[in-house]
Amino acid sequence: MQDAVTIDVAGAPERPAGAGPDRLRVIARNAFPFLVVGTIWEIVAHAGYFPRKLFPPLEDAVRAFVDLTVAGILPHHTLDTVVRLLSGFGFAAVIGVTIGVLMGRSRRMEDICLPLVSILAPIPGLAYTPLFLLWFGPGQFSAMMLVGFVSMFPVIYNSWTGVKVVKEIWLRSAQAMGADDRRIFRHVILPGALPYILTGLRLGLAQAWRILVAVEMLAAVPWGLGWLIFGAREFLNTDAMMAGIFVIAVIGLLLEKYVFQAIENYTVVRWGMVESME
């Protein structure tokens, strides 16, 4: 009888990690800063320090978000912005990682590219805008090219750093086991540099957002969240501006959660190189 009880207890399904009170505690901890900011916003909005038109309460922003969404205006702006963002950032990711890895692997490539990158990277992205508008003309293509160019530099820097910090003992151990250059790159260098590469991609995406929102108005594109925000400013539609800013924040959160974090969990977390943040 004792054995039967023991088997039944041992065979009972274990409680999954992160379930129950622990999961609720994590959700509450993540929601707390938003509740604090929202509370402070509401207090200031209703205190009368600013006109309601300039500092609307959250319910006005929510109403504007719903109205713009139902009318199809906000989805149209969002789709155009996401297309520009992903096109430009995709270009930056491919070119940036390639150049950064080549710089880390080749001293000659490093000597050629590093001074150029060091000069171009600190220049604000908006300073390049007139050049790109002259070269490619106003419109979609110039906005995508500018986003890709500006967001490429953090990717290059971090990819280069990631390759450089791969431990020499890892390379020698792989060589001692008979691995050729291709296997060493695939199984040692790339996994070792991946945490830095992911960091560079995150920084590059943030840079892409900053320049895209500003250039959408300057590049004379007809649609986009940046165009919506700047256009709303002209008519003091602060609630519409907040709706556009909210959409940008949500897109950034979704990209972080379902793209970067998914890649990180499948690679460097799975390999035990970093701890999961979940």
C-alpha cells in the first residue's frame, strides 16, 4: 500500500516553473512602473497646470486610439512605418553583421573599416537626411536607405567586439580537435559572438526607430507614424500624438519579446551562455 502511494505521488505531474503566485508576482512587478506613470499622468492632467488640449488625460488618448483604429487611419500609418522599419533594419542587420564579423576576423579589414566607422557613427542621423534626400529623392526609398545606414553602426561595433572577445583557448581547443576554419567559425566564433551581435541588433533597432520617426516627415512620405505624430502637432492633437507613440512602444515591445528574446532563448540561453530574463 505504501508503494502504491509512493508511485502515485511520484507520478503526479510537477507544477510548471513560473506558474501560480510566482507568475502573478512577475506580472505585478512588470505592471507596477506603468501604473505609477499612469497615475502621475492622470494627476497632472486633471490638476489644471496645462490645457486639456496640450496635456490630455489617458481616456482622451484611448479614445483617439480607438477612433483612429476604427477609421483605418492608424493601421495604415502603422503598416507603412513597419515596412520601412523592417526593410531598412533588415539591410542594416545583414550588412552590419557581415562587416563586423569580417573586421573581427581580419586585421586588414579592421584597419580599413574601423577608422571610417569611427568617423561616421557619431554623426547624428538627421545630419545625413539632406544628403539622402538629394541622392535618392524624397519618398519611401530614401527613408529606408537612411534607416538602414544609421542603424548599421551599432550592429557593426557590437559584431566586431563579439568576435574579438572570443577566447583564444576555445579556438585552440577546436583546432586541437581537428576542426577546420569553417567549423571553428560555425561552432566557436559565431556562438561566442552571438550575445554581442544580439545586443548590437537591439541598439540598431532603437537607432532605426529614432531616425525613422523623424525622417518620415522630412522625406515627404504620405503615411507613417512619424508623419501622424508631426501632423497631429500642427493641429495640437496631443491625444493623436500619444496614440502614435503608444503604437511605436507596442511594436518595439513585440519585436523585443517575440523576435530578439525568442532568438536569445533558442541560442545563447539554451547553450547556458546567459541566463533567461523570464
